[in-house]
Amino acid sequence: MGILDGKRILVTGVLLESSIAYQVAKLAQEEGAEIILTAFPRPTLTERVAKNLPKPVKVLELDVTNVEHLDSLAEKVRAELGGLDGVVHSIGYAPPDALGGSFLDTPWESVATAVHVSAYSLKALTMACLPLMERGGSVVGLTFDATVAWPKYDWMGPAKAAMEATSRYLARYLGERNVRCNLVSAGPIGSMAAKSIPGFELLADTWNDRAPLAWDVADPEPAARGVIALLSDWFPKTTGEIVHVDGGLHAIGA
């Protein structure tokens, strides 16, 4: 028996095998869960990658900024799994002009997109899935330390800060329904999303120089294990928390 035996988990953001979300899906299946994936804007890409998972899995198209997609999600998931015990939010996006050093010149329209996709979507996805978590559940999102200003990360930093605050408010309001909401703050991983960030190499070098525990940007499994743990029953009274899986860098000064 695995620590997720009998649980039903929805996982967003599976793009490549190098992503944390893919490793979460793989480990979840290995730990006994039934999973369902969502993808946007290319569900066919996710379907191809999903063929490498231990067991077949359904992929649903889901744009977290599309109200119609969100409104129909519960019905589609219920038809496949009957309900949910966990949700993994691995979604983030900022337009190119919101990254790479143009912080002072980024227009509101681009900032709004970053906040909508990367932060508000945590609440939107959770509420879309809430009717499926009749016996409670665990929502786990992925963040990148928003307590400091990273080079070139620009408006994704405030977006992640908004996401972290959103998680705390979800924890506050959903506790009475026995739904926990936590985040994993991971170190840099060389996924498709990360490599789209100008200056990603600078972040990776920071970890190489300062992390107490050796960090491998090509290994998403440690962060995925953190997500799996929070999805399990081993953290039954933990909510509103940010668990750092970053080699310890968050605790180290300059």
C-alpha cells in the first residue's frame, strides 16, 4: 500500500517529463492514487507525455482563465473518478514583457495576465473542484520563494506573492470543509516553464553556490515528493503552510 492508496488526484501542468507536475503524477500513481490530468493550451502534448506514466490516464482541456472550462470541470472529473481527494496546482505564466528586467515598464495588462494565471487561478481551480471533495481533501500548489526579488523574475515575483497569500486565505475559509491548502516552494527546475524565464541560469547558479544541500536543476523528484506528502494523510492538520524543498537555500543569508 502506498501513502495515497485509494485517493483521487487532479494534476495540472504536466508538459514534459522534466516537470515537477509529471513527477507528481508518476509518484501519485506509484503510491496508489487514481489521477486525472488537465492541460492547456496543448492537451495533445500532455497526452503524449502521459503515455509514459505507469498507468493510462485521462487528460482534460482546462484553461484556468476560462469560466466555461471551470464550470464544466466538476462534471467531467466526476464522470471519470467519481470525486476528488486532492488537487495539484502547477500553473504559472507571465507575458514576455513582464520578465527579463522590464519590471518598471511592464503595462498593467501584462501584469494582470500574470496575476490571473499564476495566482487567482489557485482560487478558481480550487472552487471548481470543491464540489468533488465531499469528504475533504488537500490542495497543493507550487511556488517560487516570493520573499525576495530575484534577477529577471520581475512580475512573476509579485504574482507568486499573491499566490502565497491566496493559499493562506483558502486555508482560512476551507478549513471548515476539511480542505487543506498548502504550497511547496521548490528550487529552480529546468522545466519548459523555467527555461522560458530570461536569466534562469542566474537562479540556477545561485543554488549551486549557496544551497546547503546539493541541488540538481534536472531532478524534479524531491519537490514532487513534497507535494505527494502534503496530498497524503500524513499532514492531516497542516494548512496554510509553505514547505520549502529548495536544498535549504531559503534559510541561508548572503
